[in-house]
Amino acid sequence: MKTIIITGASRGIGRAISLQLSKTYHVIALARSLPELEDLAKESSNISIYNVDITDYGALKNTVSNILELHKDIYGLINNAGVGVFKSLEDTSIEEMQQTFNVNVMGAFYLNKLLIPKLKEQKAGHIITIESDVSKRTFANGSSYCASKYAQEGMSASMRAELRPFNIKVSNLYPGMTDSYFAGSEQGEKHKEDWLKPEDIAQAVEYVLSTPQNVVIDELMIHPMCQEY
């Protein structure tokens, strides 16, 4: 059974991806919330949990070393963890901008950097980043979030060119409005009833992973019918 590492796995989209993939993969779930990770692990015997903050490179490096020591069959990485601050640039604090980049950009960079040597050695693997449709567009009061997603986009596109010769796939998913806990909201709120569900994103991830070795889905944009792009 292939092993897939998922960040931000404790709830929302990350939890849905973990549960969906655990049907056919061994899932290694990373998140900061230990109680929520423990609840997730109860759902499937194919889920292993690691309580770690992906913005802490030292702690993350130790965690990945432990994972690679215990699991020799690492195939994929799902960069899912993300945060968002939605204010005008003028009102966005330096700390908020730094935190957005630390999670969305540096966290993904750290995981990519730590796992790429393993994937190159085995000449197989798949890195999927859950980006956003704002990786392709912008909107008012979204400067920090949009900037971080454009940075993710650039990093992933460059990795795709670097890793293709090693038989490693790199895919980006761009969800539109999704009913999750994002930006401090609650899942299931009335105004989000027609939005994408976390399970929709999870099924898309499973599809992207399921393609034969000679096929790679570079980019996949997903919107609810109610959203005007």
C-alpha cells in the first residue's frame, strides 16, 4: 500500500482528503491540533498521525526523518494546510502577512524540500498542492492571501519542470468557494450550502492520483455552479 502525507489534515478539506485516500492508501496526517488528529485516526486504521507545526522547520525536519525511517514506501505529498487574512493591504499587519506566507508558502516549501530527495531516489512520486482559484486572479482585501497563492503557483510550476525528468508528478488543484473552516468560518453555515464541499475536493485529489504513470494532470480548477469565476 502506497503512503501519502497530508498537511492540515485535522479538519475541513484536509480531513476529507485523509478519509477518502485512506480507503486505498496509507495516510500520514500532519496537523497542529492533536485532539482533532486523534479523532481522525479513529476513523481508519490506515491513518497515522503526527502532531507538528509545518512552519517550524526544525520540528518538521525531525518529524519527516521519523516518517521516512518508519515508512519506506512514501509516494505522495498533499500540501493542503493554509490560512487566509482578508483585509486591505493597508490594514494587514506585518505579523498577519508573515503568518500567511509562513503557512501557505514556507510550510509547503519545507515539505517539498524534505521529501523531494526521497522521491527522486525512487524515481516515482506525486506532489499535489491545494491552491485556490485566486492563484489565477485577485480581489480587493485579499492581498496577503492572493500573494501567497501566486507564490505557491510559481513554486509548483518550477518544481514540475525540475521533477518531470525523475518521473515525479506535480499537480495543482484550484478550488473555488468551499464550505470549510477557512478564515475563521464554521462548516455548514447557511450561506455556504451551495458551495463546494470538502468531499468534492477529496474526490478530485483521488482522481488526480489515480491517473496511469504516463498521465499527469498539471492543473485542475474546481468551482461550485453558483460561483461566477
